Amino acid sequence: MKIGIVGTGNMGRILGCAWAVHGHEVFFGARNAQTAVDAAELARANGGVGAQAGSNREAALFGQVIFYSVRDVSPAQVIGDVSALDGKVVIDPNNWPVPEGKFDFAPVAQSLAEKLQTWLPETKVVKCFNTMAQELFEMPVEELRAQEVSAFIASDHAEARDTVAALARDLGLAPVDMGPLRNARIVEPLGDVIRYLILGAGLGPYASLKVDVLQPAETGRFGGRVATAWWARNSATGG
Ligand SMILES: NC(=O)c1ccc[n+]([C@@H]2O[C@H](COP(=O)([O-])OP(=O)(O)OC[C@H]3O[C@@H](n4cnc5c(N)ncnc54)[C@H](OP(=O)(O)O)[C@@H]3O)[C@@H](O)[C@H]2O)c1
């Protein structure tokens, strides 16, 4: 697959390198030409033979899938005419900044991913890769795969969720389908949870989130759920 990295920072460089090593065609874009060239060289040095470098706009034109890691900046400011992205899958890995390192977040009415979708109405925005630190991708991919770290994926386009799920598997992650893009409102706070664990609680960048479905208890010890009046009214809707 042709992947354009718009914003070759830490996440763009490392995920782009990992995808290139997997065999994808990756084009690193940056506003500083040398940054993109360095990332492409790093990818090629690790076996990502086809890695290329240029401007953010060239990356946007190149990719079938775009990795957009420029946080909360409109694509028009970054690539100019956004019709270059029409019809494409645009991955949003962004998290809100941690206010003064204190994890004291203001309430969020619209997720970063929904905001990106309003800026790019003709694209298929997919929320993903915001719930783990870049360091995980330094691990050999099969070692990472064995850990079954979750990649939460939200988008209004089911086929775009499938595309990103495949790209997540290529990196050694376990995709978790989170449904429509509105659910980025619950995926982005998971980015806050993991950053709190990494930074606030001091677990470090190899802390990770994994969804597990456990075997049901063979014999319920405590009688299970009791049908309270509230539960009877709301259980059908997951209240
Ligand atoms: N790093 C992680 O472990 C991690 C994990 C999960 C999610 N995330 C999220 O992913 C996003 C990127 O994180 P990061 O660590 O990769 O940050 P980063 O290293 O600071 O990279 C940000 C990129 O955005 C570019 N950029 C910023 N403002 C721009 C503008 N006005 N025009 C064009 N380019 C601009 C930067 O370009 P310059 O270099 O030229 O400034 C850089 O390439 C953030 O939202 C972060 O919360 C990060």
C-alpha cells in the first residue's frame, strides 16, 4: 500500500519506518526537507527499500493512506489544496496536549478526529494509534505481536476501518473495532489513560493497553446481576 506521512515527527518517522520495513511504499513528508530525507534513509537502512521523502504536499498526493500527525492544525495550512486527499483514508493518531504535564484536561465536545473530518469532508478519517507510545514499535514486530496490544479504530467508513486494521496488524498490534468516528470521543481519552500510566504513574513507555475477553465463570459465586428496576429499564440499551 502507498502510505503518505504528513508530519514526519516522532510518530510519523517510526510508524513510517515500520510500515516501509513491512513492505509498504512509504513517502515521508515534512516542512523541513532534511527531516523527511533522514526518515527515508532510516527506513531504507532498516530494509524499507522503497521509502521516499519530500514535502507534506507530495506525501499527501502520494499516499492512498495518509498518516496525519500534525496535531490540531488544519490540513489546508499544511498541504494547501486539500482536494489532494479526496477519497483517501486519513489516519489521525493525535492526542490533546497534556496541560502543563498535569493531566487536568478540559471537557472535550468534539474529538480531534471529528475536527479533522470536518476539515476534510471528502476523506475517510480513521482514529487509531493514539493509545500507545512510539517506543513499542522499536520492538521486533513478532515480539510485539505476541503481546496483543490493542489498536482502537474508529471511523464512519467500515472499509477504512478494515484498511487501518490491516496496517495495525502489520505493525504487530491487535485491532479493536470501535465503530463510528464519533467514538473517537472515547478513544482519545484512552490516549490520556495510557499517557497518565506512562508519565503520571511512572510506568514508562512500554506500558500498554490490551482488551481481553475472559472465559465466563463456570459457577457464578454471587448470584450474577440482579434485575433492579433501573437495570430492567436500561439493560437493552447498555445503560
Ligand atoms: N510520540 C508518541 O509516542 C505518540 C503516541 C501516540 C500518539 N501521539 C500523538 O501523535 C501526534 C504527533 O506526536 P509526535 O510525538 O510525533 O510529535 P512530534 O514529534 O512533535 O511531531 C509532530 C509533527 O507535526 C509537525 N508540525 C507541527 N506543526 C506543524 C505545522 N503548523 N505545519 C506543518 N507541520 C507541523 C512537526 O513538524 P516540525 O518537526 O517541522 O515541527 C512534526 O513533524 C500528537 O498528537 C501526539 O499526541 C504521539
